[in-house]
Amino acid sequence: MKGWLKLAALSAACGAAPSLHAPLTVRPGIEVLLSDSIQLVRGKGVGLLSNLAGVDARGVSDVDRLLQSGTRLLALFSPEHGFRGEAAPGAPVASTRDSATGLPIYSLYGESREPTDAMLSGIAVLLVDLPDVGARYFTYLSKTIDVMRAAARHRIPVVLLDRPNPIGGAVQGNVLDTVFRSAVGILPMPMRPGMTLGELARLANADLQLGAELHVIPAAGWRREQTLLETGLPFVPPSPNLKQPESLFHYPGTCLFEATALSVGRGSDAPFSQIGAPWLDPDRVIGALPPLPGVRFRPVRFTPVKPGDDKYPGREVRGIRLELTDPARYDPTAVAVTLLSVIHGLYPDSLGVHPARFDRLAGDSSLRLSILAGTPPATIVAGWAPARDGWQRHREFALLYR
């Protein structure tokens, strides 16, 4: 429990830069670039794909750091949620101009999904610094792949400024079947791959034969088992509905509830840390759960607000709050399958699984069919191991950290 106690103590300072007196042994890729690898950008026209979470160890933005270093920053590119991280999930984002610097901000989550010829005019190097969250469903890997694909066509090097995996290096969940490949599952990897965005980009460049000239600047000093808050680096919410560090631990599991009739807490104080519906009896569900390590459950009531929630806006939801007790023992994917199975058993006509959407998130159809057939959760989870073990052997060439 020592790791969780440390994480809990640090979480009080979420969103703020660490104390000036805190020992910062981990440096994000932006700092390593500017101190050790500046030759990659010196004197060249540079484009940057990032958002508000692209900051150094003190919380200073990449944009400011690059401009202060004399880097010729010509354009900014934004992923889902926009450069300021404020747009709703899935909402198209328009291109605009940064009011502080005058730089164009080209949206890659609107009319264009890849940089166009006009956007890349004058750019000799593309930097990528996106805060991945450690789950397969998050779209920042697919956006990185879009940029790498366009860069390869234009023979522009891509320099990825790596960051720690915020939830550490555990590998959990099922491996995606490529038949279900999408922006929320671009590689055949587990729900929780335990890799950084830089490592995943290396894997994608090889497996998808992108042909990009990719340079990954590692996060110096990071060990794979460390969570973000154990590094002393600041937490900046990577999207509007991942507001607290703890929500990132639950997200690899609770995201599956997006494709059901249950709310995941969007528009509430704890998105992805709670699930529920007006018709749910939380005590009944919690009482039917088997022992599950690393997490506890408590009944809760919340009222989602628009535009955050698209299921029960303005209605009181009877829910279950997930509270992390030991991240080293917690498997959010197994917990989600257990919750889905128990709720389906208690409310067989109410779970409301949307087949196509659920299968897209789950990465196959067998999970949905197994839950609806009443297969024991432990049997479902155990069946994932062979494919996951094979994938872990395959990924070895792309790993950068101990």
C-alpha cells in the first residue's frame, strides 16, 4: 500500500506544479529535447502536436519552452478535445489561432484528420507531445499515427517527446481483434498496454509499416512501475472527463460502460470513477460482487449535467463509486467485466448493451456475447491470457524503459 499512500498524498496538489523543493528525478521528453537533443530542431521550421497537458516538470507549456529556446515554432496541431482540452468527446474542433503567440492551431479532429500539404508548409520537423492515459481507447495514439503517416509521405521527421505512462506498466485486459480496428483501438494490444506513447509509436511504426522517420525522446529517469504522481510531475487533465489522477486507473475498465445504459459519470464530479442509472440498486449490486483486490465500492448518488452526460442529464443517478485502494493489485478490466456480469444477472433487461459500440471498445464481440450468455467473469478474464502473453513477447523490440 505504500505506493498508493504516496499517490494519495500527492493527489492533493493535482494540476499544480510540484514544489520547488521536491526532488524531480523524472524529466519529460520536452526537457530532454531542449537540454540534450536540441540539434534535432535547431534552425528548423517546427510544428507541434500537443495540448494543454504538454508541459515541463514545473508546469511550463511546451510552446513557451520552445519559443524561449529560440526554436522556430511555425504551427500548432491539436488532437481530440482541442489544444485547450475543452471540447466534448467526439466533437469536431475547428482550426484557429493562438491568441498569445499568433501561431496557427490546426485541428486534426475536424475537417482534417491528418496534416494537409498547406498545414505542413515550411515545416521540417514535427514534434509530438501528447498525454496518453494508459488505455487502448484513448484517441491520442491513433492521432499520433495519423501524423506519422502524413510525415512519412512528406519525408518530415517526427520527434516524439515521451512522458511516463500515468498508471504504470501493468498489462491487463484482452487483445484487440484487428477486425474491430478503429480510432479507439488502432493496434492489436490489450486494454491496458503498460507502455508509453513513445513506445506505442515505435510499435505502430513497425507493425503498420508507416515508414516514418521517428525519434522518441525518452522521459529521463522513469521506471515502468511508477505512476505519474510518484514521479513528482504535475497532473494536467488530458480531457474534460478525466479530471483526477484516480480516474485514469478506472478508465481502462469503466470506459466499457459507455456502450451500455449506465452512465459513467460524465457531467458529474467523478467521471469514470463511478457508474450508475436511475433504476440501479447499488447496495444490491455491491452485495453480489465477489472479493476484488485493489478497489472498494460504495453507493453514491449523482446528477449529471449537460453537456457532459448524454444518458441521464439532470436526473438523479443511483450509482457505485469505485475507490482505488492498491494500484499494484488493481485490475480495472477484470473489475469492469465483473460489474457488467453482475448487473446483467440482476437486471437482464436493463443493461442496454449497444452491440456495435460495445464491440468497438471491447475490441472483439466475444466479450459482449460471453457477458450476455452468463459466462463467469473469472472464466472470461482467464481466457485473455494467451493472446496477451504473446503480445507482450512481440512488443519487446519497442520498449524503452526498465
